[in-house]
Amino acid sequence: MQGSVNLHRAFLLSLKCFIYSIFSMKNKLFVLIVLFFQLSQTFAQQAQKGLLWEISGTGISLPSYIFGTIHLICSDNFFVPKGTEEKFKIAQQVFLEIDMDDPLMMTKTQKLMMSADGKKLKDIMNKSDYKVFSEYFKKISGMDVAMFGPAKPMVYMSFALMKSAKCPMPKSYEEYFVKKAKTEKKEVLGLETIEDQVAVMDKATTEQQVGWLMDAVKETENGNAIYDQMIDLYKKQDIEALTKMISEQMVGMKGMQDEMLDKRNQNWIPVMEQNINQKSTFFAVGAGHLGGEKGILKLLQQKGYTLKSLE
């Protein structure tokens, strides 16, 4: 049972970050860590920093807040920027990308992680790649690929993601905020459903997904240098450098960035607007959604809201 829970946890975390994490320098190591740009009237002119932002203006009575997460990070790198807990306490409700305290989440995830056509990994990979990946997977997880039956490639990618963090059990900002919400008796909601996230991921071709698995092997052999570099930028709260890094090295998301990032950002804006006009809300989403001209911060600014970095 414990193994099933750990598999669910790993898979769910990877779903949240698959979006940004399928990138690399021959890597696509599904590890996302993009921070925020400080939105001001000089947004396009200077380097912006900050993980925690205040949303105000356009007639809303109470400010709301948005925090950029990295979905997996080792304990020794985990930190909560000054002022975050205070603003979390002020907020009346919490929004994550998906509702992480949904009691049916595990059941839904277990169903969604299986291939609809019943094909196993060996059915979609050539013999050579399957052998290489099977050996790699056994090494990082202690389990045989075959025991997962018709699981989708994302299940295996979740283990590669956790391995890239270089610690037995990486921490998650999403889990941190869910725990705080329960302690403070705040409602946790989702900007989208787990079904929405998986549907986006399923738009990737089988060839693309298999390619991501093989690139994960290569990146691990290279010592996960990309992940280390991104963690460093995350700790510096340098969203501009992170955004630049991802855009230049994004290989696995060719042809899919619009679906995986831009369209989701657009879909979230109406949900955010509806809620910040009713209650002070604390949003926590992958930092990769926040920077850039099509990022959440810029989209909110275009709607007339004032964005202030609380770094």
C-alpha cells in the first residue's frame, strides 16, 4: 500500500510540473523552476525578481497574492521567502494548479495514469531503447518496468524527476501550502482539474514522450547539471534568467508550448479574476507560468491589475 501511495505522490507531482519540466539540453528533465518577473511599468526594461507577488487595483477591496513554486526541491534548498506566511495567513482561500486535497485525487490519478489502449512501455519503444531505459529505471527505483503494466510514459518520468533532485524524498511547495491551509482551516481549490492537466499532456505524441524518457537517461548520466543550475536561479529568485534558460533549452516542448503553458495561463485568468474580486486569495502555481509576455503576471497587468514584488 505504501508503494502505491509513493507512486501516486511521485506521479501527481510530475503531472503538475510536466509542463515546464519537459525541457533540456538534451534533457527535458521535467523540473521546473521558473520564477517571477517583478511587474511594474518598467517590466520590459529591467531584470525582475521575486517569488511572492501582491495583486491589487481595478477596484478590488483586498489584495491577493501569487507565489511561484518549484514542484520538487530537496530539504536543504527549500525556503519560504520572507513575508509569505504572513500573506498566506491574510488570504481567505488558497488556489493551486489543481485541488490537492481532493479526497478522490488518488483514485482519479490511478485511473488517468494508465494507457487507454492498454499498450505497455515495451510496445511503444524499440528494443534497444527499452533495454537502456529498463536498466536505468531499475537503478533509480529498484523496480522493474514490467510491473507497471500499461502505465503511461509520464509515470516513469515521475521517477526520473524525483531522481534529478538528488535526495530520497524531495519536498513540494504544493504539499507545504496544503498542510498550512488545513492548519489554518482555509479552503484549497484548483485553477484546473487533474483531468485537464493529463489531457494536455496526452496531446504529446508517443514519439515525443518516449524521447523524453531517453533524454532523462542522458541527463542523469550528465549529473543533472541543468536541474542544479535552475535550483540556483530559483533560490536567487531570478525569474528573468530562469525564463531565458528554459526558452533557450526547451527541446521536448517543441510545438507544444502553446498548449502546455500559454493556453493554460489564458484559461486561468478568468478563474483568478472571479476569485480576487470576491476574496483575498493566495495562488501558488509553478513559477514557469508567471514570467514572460504570455505569463500570468503580464496577463494580469494587461487586465489593469497592479503587480508588486514582495521580495
